[in-house]
Amino acid sequence: MKQLTIKNCTLVNEGSLLERDVLIKNGRIEKIEASIDGEGDFIDAKGLYLLPGFIDDQVHFREPGLTERGNIQTESIAAVAGGTTSFMDMPNVIPPTLNLELWNEKIKIAAQVSLANYSFYMGSSNTNIEDIKSIDASEVCGLKVFMGSSTGNLLVDDQKALEDIFNYSPVIITTHCEDTPLINENEKKAHEKYGEDIPIELHEEIRSREACLISTKKAIELARQFNAKLHVLHISTRDEIELFKAGPVEEKLITAEVCVPHLLFSSEDYKSLGSLIKCNPSIKSNTDKQALRQALKDQTIDYVATDHAPHILSEKKNTYSTAPSGMPSVQHSLLAVLEMVHEGDLELTEVPRITSHSVAKRFDIKERGFIREGFWADLVLVNMNDSYEVKKEKILYKCGWSPFESYTFKSRIIETIVNGERIYSQGKILSDTIGKKLEFTRG
């Protein structure tokens, strides 16, 4: 029987701080007590905080078809090094994940190479409603809908198709909300004025707050019309916040998240970082950033994700029109959230709610997301008083770069445990033990 004891740590879990020892057996939390004399592997965590592992419900690990940017193996290694123990990967790969056969192919890849626990979204199009109806809700994390803005044939812009999706989807619907006609109009005006030399600072205006607001309102209206479970991804404006209600995630039909880039950067950072922080929806003003932080605290926005989206660095440095949108961030997501604790915008006791608890509740993830006896031991130890500088040689993404390069976080990830296995410790990957497929208590 494999056993691990974590002693002298401070548990950060379900709104409280507790001095406890934790005993892990066969991958699960066996016992949580003030003092445990355990056998087997042992960690003295004095001075460290033990949190549930980050569950990231929005990543793009780029496999299959885009593996020059990243793949499930490389990006899951980076995720675990950053304290993320479970991820849900998006369908905009090549070919896009529009049916269960393609979904199963991704599961097979992850079952061989992913160090973190995994699940994958099904994608939606104007024509795959029958594939959507066939989804097993106990197996598939959710359905991704690009409402008015996407890559390739994942765009859903047919009203009847949207209505069918919201009416028949057996799983939670997650939406990317930006209005393509308005974005195209804004971009056309910018091209007329600047030609190919559009300043990166105009990204905020081209992919504007109005474009977000129009599309988010439409998604919410459809969810209310069909009583559908809706989760709106990467809210980026203070205007959209007003469309959502504050309160516990389990009491809501319609929820929202905010992503790390919109919490850490503002449009002022385009001057120094340029297209490295070009993402969709665009990073907006400092006022928006502060409003998003407050909405996260008061539970109007429910939790944090990354929208981790690696690209080749040389392509990111292209002109505005040709530089792809998206940035890698999963290695530094928990550190970014903890930075908000140091800056006074969050309490440490609030962190698990927005990185683990609420995600697990929203997606009905089985036996994960909390430090509880009987649950899988997905855990991360952090030092809140030891800084961590992001250096190029420490970046584990396949693309090899980060918008946080040279930034010094005020916290450090010490250890990441996945299913009771010590996968990452003190800057090193200890084990290549494969994670498990996420299970859901629905269907």
C-alpha cells in the first residue's frame, strides 16, 4: 500500500486555515488530523501552505495538429510545475474535436503522456447537433461554443444551430463571446487608417468591449430561453460583470470566469509587452482589471482559468494583423492568483474557492477540488514568503517563452502531488506517473 504523510503544514481549504497533518494512501486522502505518525514517504511542510491543486477548465494544449506550439505532454508538465493538477482542454485543434471519435483520440493521447488529470471538451459547429446529443455527460467535461468569433469551422453563427445547441446539449455549455461583425468593422477602419502598421494598442478597441457585451448578452438570453447551463469564458470588461449575479456557484444556472491575463495585465502593458499579450478577448483597461478582481472576490465571477494558448515566439512578434492571439500561462497561474493575495485584493483563504472548489462544483467533478478524507490527493504546497523569478531556462512550455519572463512573483510552488504521487518538487519533475481521466457525477 503506497503511503505519503505531509506533516506540519497549514491547510488552506473551504474558507479556513488549519494546522494539520495529512495521510495519503493509494492516491487518496486517508486522514486529516492534528498529528499523524505515518509510515512510508514523508514531507515536512513546516512553514508551507497546502492547497487543493488548481483545476484549469480552459487550456489549449495544441494536440493534435498544432504540436509545433505545444502538446499534451509538454504543457501538462508545465501545468504540474505550476500547481495545476487537472485540466480541461479545448477543441480548436486540427482536426477540431467535433465528434466522439475525435474526442476519444485525445483521451488516448492523454492516457499515455499527461502528468496531470485530464478531460476534453467537445466542439460545436453549425452542423454537428447530432454529435452533441450523443455526448455522455459522465465522460465529457463540457461543450465549447464559439459565439461569433473563432478559428476555422468551429464558429457557430446560425441562429437555429445555436438554439438547438442550447436546447439539447447534455453538458454545460461554455462560450467564447465576441461579436465578429463588429470586430471586422473595427479592424477595417484600423486598416484604412494605418495599413499594415496597426499599433498593438488598438487591439483593445478592435476587439472592443462592445463586441464582448453584445455576444455575452446573446448567450445569456439563449441560456434563459432554454434553461441551459451556461458558463461564459474569459470575461474581460467591467460592463459584462453587470450581467451576472453574485453568490455561490452551486446556486447558479449561469456562471462566468476570468483568466489570468485579464487579472495581471492591462492595456498599459501593450507598450512594454506588445503582441506577447495579444489575446482574445483583448486585455483592456486597468479599471477593467480592478473590476474583474473585485467581481472575483464578491463571487459575481466564479473562478479563475488561464486560456493557456502557446504560440511560436517568432510568429507572436509579427505585425498586428498576422501575430496570433493567445499566450502561455499555465505554469504561472497559481502564482498569479497568489500575487493578488500579496497585493491585498484577495485573502489567502479565498484562493481555493476560485482555483479549485468552484470549478469542481460547476462541472460536477467527482472527488476532486477539496482537501477532504476520501478524495483524490491532488495537492500543492506553496511558500508564501519565498519569491520566484521567471527565467527563460525555467520555462517548461514547448514554445519556450512567457509574458511573465523576468517578473518576480512573491510566492513559490514547492511541491505538486497528483493522485497521491509526488510529481514536482523543488524545481524538478520527480515522476512520469500519468494522471487520470476526470470523472463527473452527472449523466
